[in-house]
Amino acid sequence: MVNEGWDVFNLVGAGLAEAKVGVNKPELLPKEYTSVIDVAGFLSAGQEKRLAKEIADLERDTGFKLRILAQNYPDTPGLAIKDFWQVDDRTIVFVADPTFGNILNFNVGAQVDLDIPRSFWSRLAGKYGNFYWKENGEDAAVEAAVKAIAYCLREPVGQSNCSEQSIEEVMILRYNWEQRRDLEQEDRVEVESSCQ
């Protein structure tokens, strides 16, 4: 789901803004600056660290700012993140919140909207925001979406950037990574068993 325009900035998802009241709880913001805020507890500390590094690399490489807020509405800092993250036209605020059915919600700045087709955000939410997160977990959906966003933002701007193929390529890369991880884990278990 996509919301654009920071004047009407909200964190409840497109089409549901009228049904929910905006929240502003700055007390839920972390003491230290971070590009990943997980008030819902979806991510491990290691995942948060990896995502923050990937986001920093992406910002350095593209100039776009990706920010992640994992929440369970109404337990959210809400509007307070706008100032905390200094949201501007080059910012993507990715809100992971299962409250409304689809866990993936995006608020994109005007410059992002010019470079990334709107259909990309809908395809991304459809791919990872519905059944994928229910089968694989909130953390897997967040990580997969970040990989797809990073891949898309690094593609040259043009007619075919951020296509369905981009999302499929990320799925294939993630599948290959998971297969490699599982094999390495099996190898470790086998080595540990043989050492005993």
C-alpha cells in the first residue's frame, strides 16, 4: 500500500486512513538515531543491524533514504518519526504492520514517486505483504522487501526499472541464499556430530 505526500503523512495504510486516528507518541522513539525502528519486536538485533547497514549503503549509493518502522497499530511512534528521520522528498518510509492484513505499507516522497513506478509498491506489497509473511514471518517479509527496494533503486531509471522481473530476481536470490544457509547449517551439524 502506498501513501505519498508528507502533508497528509500517516502510517495506517492507503484506504484505511479514514478509519484510524493518527498517532503521535514520541516516547516510543529510540534514544539513539537509527534507520530501523522495531517497536513490534519482529526483528532480531542482528537483523536490525544488517538492515541498517544495507540502508546506509543504499543511501550512499543512490541518495534515497529508506526508513523502516515495524509496529502494531496503535503501538507506534506514528507521526513523531517524520521529524526524527527528517523525512523529505527522497525518503521512503516502510511501515511493517500486520494490523490491517497486508504487512507492507509505504509512504514515498515526491522524488521517489518520480523515479519508481507506483505499480512497483503494489506488486511488492502483493508479493511479500500477504501470504508470504504469514508463511515465513514478519522478519522475512521485511528483509525480502528491503532487498527488492534496494535492487529497484539501484536499477537505471527507465521504462523497465522496478519491473515484476526485479521482484522475481530478488525472490530467486533469496531462495538461493536460504538454500546455501541451510546447507551450511547441515554441514555444521554433521561436523559437530563427527567430532563427538
